[in-house]
Amino acid sequence: MAADTPHSAEYFGEQRDFWWNHDFLELMARRWGLPEAPRILDVGCGVGHWGRLMLSLVSARATLVGIDREPKWVEEAARIAALQGLPAQYQQGDAAALPFEDESFDVVTCQTVLIHLRDPEAALAGMRRVLKRGGLLIVAEPQNLSGSLMLGKTRFASPAEEVLAHVRMQLLCERGKQALGEGHNSIGELVPGMFARLGLTGVAVYQSDMASPFLPPYASPAEAAQKQQLLDWADRDFWYWDREDTQRWFLAGGGSAEEFERNWAVVRATSQRVAAAIRAGTEESVQAGAFFLISGRR
């Protein structure tokens, strides 16, 4: 059986800093009734983006432990926390086998981790185990397929067959990734059911209110980061994933090798047209998608 897939460095760039509106997260902290000084566990912490946001919502007396399988991410998260003087410690470990005693944390959380796991419900059971009675489990996960119909100015004018090729490509890739035991890229809408089966109470679902305009001259920090990412992807043999993974997942999802070659040519050509429009200062879009916050108490 396939191992859980690691975080992708493709999504650890500056763009990740613009996934959430901070005032929305402050509202969520009030809705959740976060304790003043919780002990927080950030599972699959990567370089620490999500954990640092969580710490910003509580008092300076809070503490955070981050855990990730990748040693280089643990090292980088620790370096950033030290530079910022944050009460955070990071260690290597597996989301599927958390090395902590039962009922150790007031809040357990993760962001875009379950999408990579072979058995996300088992991982959630482990998070529940280390959560104190009455403690809060918070999960941030997307429904990524929804983004295939966020078209922008350039893609909206594409032939309908090209738009549908994008949607089919992403759907079969997501199905193939799941079939191979490497995660579910649109798992966000399924997590509430997992919470209910694990016996968590007060299960609630919220959706990020982040929707970022992408308009010439692409001068804001969020627009500049998005511009850099889109141009970088267009200049490489890359879509949302590299060619090798995309092909492997597409075939496992039921597509044929011939169809993959046709669709890969379509999505790459579209990416390059969008890049040309960005360079010409004519591309306009809104960067958004279905990104859910799911919470429940032990």
C-alpha cells in the first residue's frame, strides 16, 4: 500500500501567506471560544504557516508544538519561530502515529494535511486521542475540484472543450490519487462526516472568506506572489502538479495514455496563454476556491 505523500514545496511559497483573512480568523477564534493560553498541536506543520496564524489568535502565554515527517520543514519552521520569538517547538514525526500521550493538548489542528494521507480518518482518530476532554479539533482542508471552474478573463474565453478538458483532467487525477492511496485532494467536504463518526460533538463547518482580486499591474503582495507562481508554472513542464505525478494519477483515475497527452497539451497551452496575458497586463481574475474550516470537540 502506498505511503502517505509528503508536502509539496510548490505550495510553501509566499502565496501561502495569503490564504486567510486575519480578521476572519479572529472571528473564528471568538466563535470557537479559544482558551487564553492553550497548548496547541499543529499536525503536518510544514514550515509553520498555519501554526503561526493559530498562535496569533491567542495570548502570548500559549504554546505550540509542530510535527512533520520532513526534517527540512521542521528545521525551517523552528528557524522562523526563533527569529520571530514565538513560543513554538517543532519535531519530526508522523501524522498517522502521533508520539504524544493521550489528552495532551487543548487544541489540535492541521491545514492541507488530510489531502495527502492514505487513511485520513485514522489520522483524525489519533488527533482526537491526544486532545483533552472538551478540547477542540480544527481542520482546514479544501475542495480543490471547485477551483477548476474559476476561469478568469483568459480561460473564460477558451473553447468549451478546453474548459471541460481541464475539469476532466483534474477530476480523474484526484480520483487516481485516491485510488493509489495517496490522498484525496477535495477531502474538505468529507471531513465533517469523519468528525461525526469519531464521536466529536458540536461539529461545525465554515468557509474561508478569502477571495483575492488579481488585476494589472499585479502590484499588491498577494498579486505579486500569485503572478510569480503562475509565470513559474507556465515556464516549466508543470500544471498543478508535475507531469509525472499528473500522468500517474490520470491513468489510475481511468484515463488513457492518449487522452492524457491530448489533455496535457491543452492545460499547458492554457497556462502559457494566461502567462502571456499576465505579461501583457490583460489578465483579470479572482483567486478563490472552496476552503473549509471544520471543528469539533472531544
